[in-house]
Amino acid sequence: MTTKQEIINGMEEVIAQAKRVSALLEDQGDWDATRPAGWTPKEMFCHLASVSGLLATTGPGLLGAPEDADFTASTSIADLNAQAVASMSAMTPQQLTEAVEANYGKAIEWVKSIPDDQLQTAKTFAQMKMPVADLLANIGVLHANHHLYEAALRVAF
Amino acid sequence: MATKEELLDGLRFVPAQAKRVAGILDRQGDWDSKRSQGWTPKEMFTHVAVTAGMIPAMGPGMIAAPEATELTAGLDIASMNAAAVGSLAEMDTSQIVETLQGNYSKLTDWVKGLSDDQLQGKHTFLSMNLTAADLLMTLTVLHSTHHIYEAQLPVAI
């Protein structure tokens, strides 16, 4: 199981990677070119800004959920994603990058406040049972890097 | 542009995440179920391990290449990926994780030997013009994290 400090370090790393990839995209003038994954880099940053905003707001509900309640069972992730991207489409790439940074800042503060015993409790997400700590590392860190990678490269590799 | 220290942080982060996600996959018994992207977690880990192993071998040529030379010219990346995944097919998952860790250690040593001038040198990769530092960060940190993320979730999110 991952530790609280590893989650925090990972989230700080996401902020740094988001700023770096944002600068690359700015250099390349490449924010609006659709990637093989289906979104433009700008849409991927909308998605990241939205998900990172949800971490601190929906996270407490996740902590309180029973072990077997699968958050994804009653939620259409595709619809949620589409709505989130659309809701931020008027923002500029710079505003989106700032939103990712600010929302991750709030997520980090929230993670700092979670007691260790809560981080160790098992939850179910997308059919997988794992401790909250691993879930946060997967959604808050790996998921973000996954999309930053897709945003950075024009070709799937 | 990524700094050498940021790159080295990333090269420590990837094998740590790989080990953590390997633990989740062990507990779930989920190494051989195909993900929506087409590979199994075992194949994704193989791909990450082999890619990390290739960089110290191919990196010096990349570092010496002129800025305008497309580094992927003449490479059939899909065939390379298929051959690489096949090359470790006989290994069990713990051996693949150990190979990944070993290859990241060698990769880290190689990156430590690069000068700041070399890291700042510009190159062309998949039609993108970027510094060696950013290219290495994209290939060895974001690319790996992208696949480790895909490996751990049974459904795409």
C-alpha cells in the first residue's frame, strides 16, 4: 500500500508535469490537435482540471462509503467526462493549467487531513477492491500522468 | 524544460509505482486479462521494462543526432513493440517487475552521466521539436506511468 507522503509527492509531481507539458504544447502550438485517444490536449487538461476538482469534493463521500459499494456502478463515467470537458471548454489553456494546479493544491490539503487508518480502509472502484491510499494514487497520480502523456505526444507510442 | 533532478525524481517514481501496482495485480490475480487498450497487464509491464532497457542503448545516438533529424524515421514502432513484448513472454510477472527495476536503475545511471548541455539539446521526435530532457521525461516517466495506469484498471476511465 502506498503511503500518504507518496500520494502527496505524486500529486506535486502531477502539478510539475502539467506545467511542463503545458509549456511544450504552447511551444508546439498544439493544444487543439485531436490525439489518437480522441481528445485534444486542451480537452485532456479540462478533464484533469475537473477530476482534480472532484478529488477534494467527492473524496469525503468515498471515505464514508461501505467497502463493497462501487462508485462506478451507478455513475456513467463517459457522461461525467463529457460534461466536465464541456463545462470548461471556454477556458484558455493557461487558465486550465492554473485550474489543474489550484485543484491539485486543494486535493493535497485534503489528503494531508486524512487519518492513516482511513487511508488503509478497503473500497471498491471499477470492480477492484483496494485501500483508499492506492485508489488515490491511481486516480490522483497515475490517471493524471496517463492523460498528460497522451496530451504530450501526437502519435500513440 | 525538465531539469536533470526532475528527471531523476521521475525515474525513481516509475519503479516505485510499478512495484505498487504489481502488488495490486498480484492480489487481484489480474495479470493476464486483456485491457481495453489491447494488452494484458503482463504485456504492459514487459513493454515498460523493455523500453527502459532500450534507452541507454539507443540514447547516445539520440543525443548525438542533429536537431532536425526525425528520431523515429525508419522505425516501425508497432513491430518493435510486438517484438519487445514477445521477448519476455517466458518470464513470470515477478521476473518482469525485477527486470523493470533493473532497467530503470541502469537508465538512471545513464541519465546521471548526461551533461546539462546534452539535456538542453533539441531533437525531433514524432514531428515534435523538444529538448532531450523533455523527450526523456516523456518516454521514460509519462509513457511508463501511462501504461502502469492502464495495467491496473480493468475498465478504461
